[in-house]
Amino acid sequence: MTAPTARSESAPTTTDARGARTAVVTGASSGIGLAIAHDLVGAGWHVLGLSRSRGALPGAATWVPCDLADVISADEAVGAVREAAAGGVDAVVHAAGLQFSGPLSSLHPEQGERMWAVHVRGAELVVGGLVDVLVDGGRVVLVGSRTMVGVPGKSQYAATKAALTAMSRAWASELAPRGITVNVVAPGPTRTPMLEDPNRASVPPVVPPLGRLVEPAEVAAMTRFLLEPTGAMVTGQTLVICGGASLP
């Protein structure tokens, strides 16, 4: 397989002189990842978006082709990022995700394995592959899910998202001496294409008590709070944004 090349449309060359902060965002072609990419570009960040297709990734961002379910593809994407961000990486946001749902009696191991590969192993490959070029004082945000506490019909998905919380706390402890923070943003039902995915049709979304779904831009705003100076003293935490869905 030929190693991917970072592809930019009018992307600023910022990493040489550290003139702008650089963020790596996985799953940047749609949904929450896309919202985060747009938000960061609007705030002056240079975004390197990892995804299988460019989708609606902003023209000012750099697209790095990547299928996180494939170890070789993920490793090659990490190599492309390291080459493109020669001055270092300021933040890594792992937003790539997919969902299969179903009751215990009809679970498919291959579906659970694919979710684990993208959600958990993908985070390991990307964050682990970039940790030595992540600047001291840098940030890591993993996009989890309120489902991590356990929801009927979503056991495999919930297990992968719960793993992100445990993993983030371990990483937060490891990286604290470098001033690097690691947190999870865990949204509840969010208005993204995933809600229309037939793979989750057996467990339709429930509108939260506040009366509407979470917007991707709201998840992006909380993510940027953690990436900016405002989040400098928040680490090892899971921030839930669910419109009251987690209330008793």
C-alpha cells in the first residue's frame, strides 16, 4: 500500500514557524469530527483531518486519507501527519466513530471488533504515534458517548466508549509531567448522520429532557474549551453533554 500524502487546499503553512496551532482531528469528514474541524479552522487553527474521504472538510484544512479500522492505513496516516506537521502537533482530537446496535441475543463479534478497532485501537495508534511530536502543554480529546454507562441494545458500542474513559485517565497521568491534558467529551444523542445509520436502527435515539438533540457545534465548542487556555487545568475527566439524558 502506498503511504498517504497529506492533501491541502489553500492550507496555511504554519508549523514551520509555529505561527498557528496545529490540531489532528480524526473522523473529520462528517458529523462531530467535521464540526470540530470547522470550529478550529474558524478559530485560526491549522487542522489535519484524518478520514476515509475528504467529505465537507474545510478547504483551509489538510486532508490525510486514513481508514482507522486498518492498522497499516492508520500507521501511514500518522507518518504523513508527522511529515506535514514538522514543527509539532498542539492537539489531537479523536472523533472517528461508528455504531452497531442490537440485543445481547444477536450480537455480531465482527461488529464489536470493528468498533473497538476504530474507537479504541484507532486512538492508540494515532495518539501513541504522535505523542513524541505532541508539544509540551498540548491537548488530547477523545470523543466518547454518554452511552458509556450502559444502554440496552448498545452493549458493544458502550464497551468501546467506556474504554476511552479508562484509557484517557491512564494517559492523563502519564502525560501530566509534560503539561499535556487528556480528556473525554461524551455527547448524548447528537444530530449527525449516525442517527440515520441503519446499523443502529434497532435502538432509535431518544430526545433528551431539554427537548432536542445535541448539535455537533455544541460538542465542538466544548472540545475547543479543552484545547484553549480555558482548559489548561482540566485533565483525566469525562465531560458529558447530553441535554439531561443522563438524569435519573
